Amino acid sequence: MKRYKTIFSSFHAIYRLITASGNIKNFSAGICRIFKSAFGADRIVMVCKNVDSYGFMKVRLEDKRQHVKKGGQSILTSREKDILSQEKEITLGNRLIYTFNFVDTLGAIYIKRRSKKEAFNELERRWFLSLCEEVSIGLKIFILYREEKKIIIGYIKSLTKLLDQYVPTSYLHIKSIFRIIRTLGKALKLSESEIKSLEYAALLHDTGKIQLPSGILKKEKPLTDEEFKLIMKHPRKGVEMIKNLDILRPALPIILHHHERYDGKGYPSKLKKEQIPLGARILSVIDAFDAMYFGRPYKKRRRLKEIERELKKQTGKQFDPKVVETFLKIMQRKDMRKYLRSFL
């Protein structure tokens, strides 16, 4: 009975990896640990094909040490190349080998017990094959997700170029701003996925302006009340345009609320303080900095000292005090100042 509980537990563990792993490396390393524990194996080697920009990735787990390699076919042994080409199960007493297949060959796994006397029995062989089939599904999901991500990134780049042509005032100086986003995000203890969502939001925060009259967007004189009411609709319009793209969903609250104010006088929902998503509070400061530091067609650029005074003046009013405090500390760093000067 205990053995069957271990079997059921291994299937569930792989399912959790498929649904929770953020990247193929963590997924593969997790699979190796599961196989090692389930089968009492002393050596595990797992190979995955078509990984990111590399041709292959190989994870080896042996004597509690893990080794990971990425590269072309040169990282594979002749035996591993042969296994991938055969696409079949190989049982050799104390060794089990199988390829991961889902229409195409996605990779392979090799497990070995140190002693030849510890041959795998028929139950273990069938268990091994069933687990490999589940892993094959997981690998296929990673490949499909990567392909979808490439398509979405292409869409984002195209939309960003269109925005730059149609709404020049919405353009953030992305190369420099991305470095600020990453530095500020880490300082505020954001996760990698939260930082990535903030980057997407920075690219697409003014997407909704495409649906507004170009005359309003290019107007250099103060807007009328009616014109400003139209401008206030662009966050919702932007979210409406991209809401069905799964990869961008975490960025939607940032895009929707990046014009809220810390004192509750912003738009579109008049949220205040912590009611405003943290990503939106961060983007609000970064967007203001970009406009002041690089200038706009209708507004001259400002020096860092002037920007610092303005941000402090608006702390607790337009901006989150903690975000401003952390941002200004970053701006005091010599490496960041030197980096920003390189763009002028």
C-alpha cells in the first residue's frame, strides 16, 4: 500500500510542477528530483530539445549534485544523440531510458541505479513510462507557451511602434526606463514576474490613446474640460484593447490605474494610497520622471535637481512616498546618473 501511495504522489508532484514552474530549467530539475526519489536512482540525466534560444538543455543529477548545460548538439554524448533519434523505450536491468514524445520528440530521460543487482521490475517499468508520458505533456505546454509569448512580444513591439507614430507624447525612453524599472523593482522587492508586468505596462500604458482624436493628442495649448474628459478615458480603452491576451493580464491593473493619484484625485477610479496597485504607483513616478528628464515636444527637459524637487513636492499628493523615496535613492547613484547622461 505504501508503494502505491508513492506512485500516486509522484504523478501529483509532476502535475504541480507543470502548473507552477516558471521556466524549463526549474521544471527539468524538479522532474529529475522526482524520478530520483521515486525510483531510488543514483543518476538521472534529462535532455530537452528546442529550449529558448538554445538547441538543447541537459540536466544531470548525481550524488546530490546538479549540473545544467545549454547549447547545441555538442553538449550531447553520441549515446544521447542516438537515444533521441530512436524514440523508444530502453530497459537494461538497472537502467531505464525513454524519450518524451508529443507528435515530435521533445527530449529524453535516463535513470540508473548504482548496483546491477537492483534491476527495475515490471511495475517500476510501467510506472516509469506513465510518468514520462505526463512529462511529455508538460514539455509540450512549455513549448506552446514559448511560441505564444514570441507572438505576443511581436505584437507588443508593433503596437509600441504604432503608438510612437500616432501618440509621440506617450513614448517612454524604453532602454533607459527598463533599467530603472528593474533597479527600482528589485529595491521594492518585486518578483521577476511583477517586474516583467511593469515592463509590459510601460510599453503599453497609453495604448488607449490610439482611439482618441489625434488633434487632442497633439494640441500644445491647455485642454478644454470636454477634451480632458476624453483623455481620461484612455486607460479603460487601452485595457479593453489588450484584455484578451493572457500574457498581459497581470499588466492590466497597472495600465488601468497609472493615472491615479496617491491623494485620490486621479482617474479613472479615484483610488488612493494602497488602493492603487503598487505597479501603477511605480509607473506613475517613472512616467513623470521620463517626461521631465527627456522632455516632450511641448515641454523642455529638466535637470535632475529640479526633478528631485518636483517629486518631493508631489510626495503624498500625486505620488506614493515610499516609491519616491526609493526612486530618489537610486537616482543618487553615480552609475545610474552616468547611465542616464549617456542618452542625452
